[in-house]
Amino acid sequence: MAKDTEKKASKQANNSSKNKKKPNKVARWFKDFRGEIKKIFWPDGKTVFKNTLIVIIVVAIAAAVIWLFDLGMSSGMDAVKSAGSKYKESHSKSDSAGNTETSEQALTTIAATE
């Protein structure tokens, strides 16, 4: 009988530990989240305005530098294209009919006649 009483007591102890609610993981996460949010240092409006102004100025300067670089590269490419077309015009051959022929076409014609 003593053994039966001991078994019942141990079963009741096991059941009572099982019946205790386990902490809800989602609720625990929100509780921890709330605690972490309280630790954050939130700047005042003046600091936010000053930092925003600095970011806008830095972005404007970077945009101006990129724009100037792009402008220079575009002008350089236009100069190269212009020089190439002038070179092509100066090295073309005119026949008696006024037809112009590039040096490549002239070499092809000469090679074909030989």
C-alpha cells in the first residue's frame, strides 16, 4: 500500500509539472522586443534635421561629380567620333563622276582588278 501511495504521489507531481504552461514563444519574443526598443537612443528633431541635411548635401555633391564625369566622357566620345569622321572623309577617293569611295573600298577594287 505504501508503494501505491508513492506511485500516486509521483504521478501527481509529474502531471502538475506537465500542466504548468510553457511560455509562449511569440509572447516572449514581443516582450524581449519591447525591452530592446526601450534601450534605443532616439535622437531629437534638431539632430535628425541636421543629419538629413548632411545626407542631402553629400548626395548632391556626388551627383554633381558623376554628372561632370559623364559630361566629360560624352564630350570626349563626341570628339573621337568627329575626328574619326573627318579622318574617313580625308582618306576617301573621288572618281571623275564625283562618287566617293573609302580607302577600304578602293583597296578592294584594286585587289579585284589585279
